Amino acid sequence: MKNLLMFLLLVFYSGQLALGQLTFNETRQRDKILNEGISLMIRGEFQMAEAKFSECLAIDTAFAPAFLQRGRIWLEWGETGEAMRDLDTAISLDPSMGEAYFYKGYILYGEDTTGLDGELFNKAVSSGFTDPWAYYFRALTRIRDGMEGMAMNDLNKAIELREDFALAYHERAGIKRISGDLQGAHFDYQTALEYQPVFPLAFNNMGSVKMLLGDYQGAIADYTQAVNQDPDLAIALNNRGYARYYMGNLEGALLDFNAALSLNDSLLVATVNKASLLAKQNQPILALDLLDGVMDSYPDHVVLYLNRGLIRELTGDLEGACEDWNKVRDLGSSEADAYINECDEL
């Protein structure tokens, strides 16, 4: 998402006289050059824009807006270290510069594990940077940190500021889905797609909501849209396979599970689903081989032990099934409790 720079509103600067430092003409020239640099940024001429911002700083070495804008150029080029230095300088010169906090948070987002990115987005908003992206990214950090209610407030604010903010509708739908508001989630996914028709993940997630609502054909249509838009979206292939399996189309389901695993052979849910399908097709040995092949990679995965236990039971290996179901219990899950009673016979 490093192309975010051009999505944000670029604000032209009109400065005030730096008391005791610059003459009126120097200030006017500095501001003129800054605005020329911003115009060049809008046109994507970043090399020339960077030269303009550096020219500003040759006139005024304490000009925070030029450090901010040059930091954005460094970020556009992927030079995050240089970007951080310029953004830090901008903040040291003007601690109220909310946009600089935002870009620092943006650089750290997805990489920092201390929560500093969320703190920076907080500072950006509290400093008056009310761009919808600031609320959107703060919402993402809050979702990550389990603060869905506060994240919802941020997403609502982002949508209020920008009605066509497809990504914000998509994230809000996810919160609604988790809370059980399936109709609300469906509405938000649909709205996201109205504003951004090419959005494979939204089609995939809307399909999953339709599955929960009992609209399996609609779900298959949505998963198909997701795959058509992104043929490499393995999770959509798996989900379509599951919907087809549920509808009784075992052949189509197997094709989808195989396609998903050919794209991502570590997609555990596709492995489990394929094993369940093979067992249903009276091929339990193949199903067990498939699950056995991934057990070492996922030694504490409840679903693997639960399903392998069920398939072992099908083969008449009740002792092996009980081992798996007891492992499920040892892992702190009660999902196998309904089957463990059968183990009393041993």
C-alpha cells in the first residue's frame, strides 16, 4: 500500500513570516517553491518535487512543511529510513504537525510489534489531521488489538469524511460479521463493491456471509467473482469448494480444493476440507495420508486431530480415533467430547 501518498489530500501551504529569520521576500519565495513541489508531486514528478523541497530547506533550514513533504517523497521511493529522519525533523520543529505522525505510523504499520503505530495514528488525529486514512489506519490497529468498538467508531468517521471509502466499508463489514450482524456485514461488503467493483477479497468475504445466511448459490457466485478477479486467491477457491461440497457437488469441490492447494500447499483449511471430501467418497486411506502429511507442521491444531479421529473411526481404528480425540481435549477444546464416550468401550 505504499502508493497511499497520492490518495491523500495534498494541501498547499501558505506560511507566515519566520520572526527574526527570514525577510518577507524570502518567506514568499520559500512558500512558492514548496507549492511548486507539491504540484510536481500531484503529477507524479517526484524527482523534481524532491529538488524543490530541498531548495526550500536551503532557504529555511527549520521549515517543517518541507521536511514533511520530502519525507513523503522518500516514502514513495521506499526509503523508509530517510523518510523517518525527515518526518522526525518535521515533528521536532512543529510537534503539532499531525500529518507527520500519520506517515510515521504508516511506515511502522504491519512491521512494528510494540503498538507504536497505533500511538502515532492517535497523535495524528489528536493533532488535527482528520484525513479519512488516519481514522482508517487507526481502526486497523484497534482491530488488531481487539478494540473492535473503538475501531468501528473510526471506520464510521472515515466513511463520514469519505463516502466512497471502499476499504473502510470492507473492514466495518468484518466487525459486523464477527458481532453477528450478518445483514449489516452483507450491506457493507456490497457497498464496498459498488465503490470498488474490482475487489476480490470483498467478493470472497461477502460469499462467506451468504454461506452463513444460507444462500449457498449466491456464495458460489461471489467466490467465482473473486476467483475471476484474482485467479491466485487460494482462499476463495477453497471457500467455493466448501460451498460446492455442501451443495453435493463433490467433483467440483475436489477441483477447487486441488486448485487452492496447488496455489498454496500450506493452506491448512483446504487440506482438511479435501480430506473430508475423500472420506465422503469412501477413500479414507487417502484422506488419512493427506492429514498425516501435515500433522508434524501443525502439532497443536485441534481440527486436524478431530477430523483424523473421525476418519480413523470410519476405518475401524477406534483406538487411533480415541488417541486423536483425547489429544483434542488435552489441547483445551471440548469439540471431541461428543465422540470420546465411544472410547469407554475400549
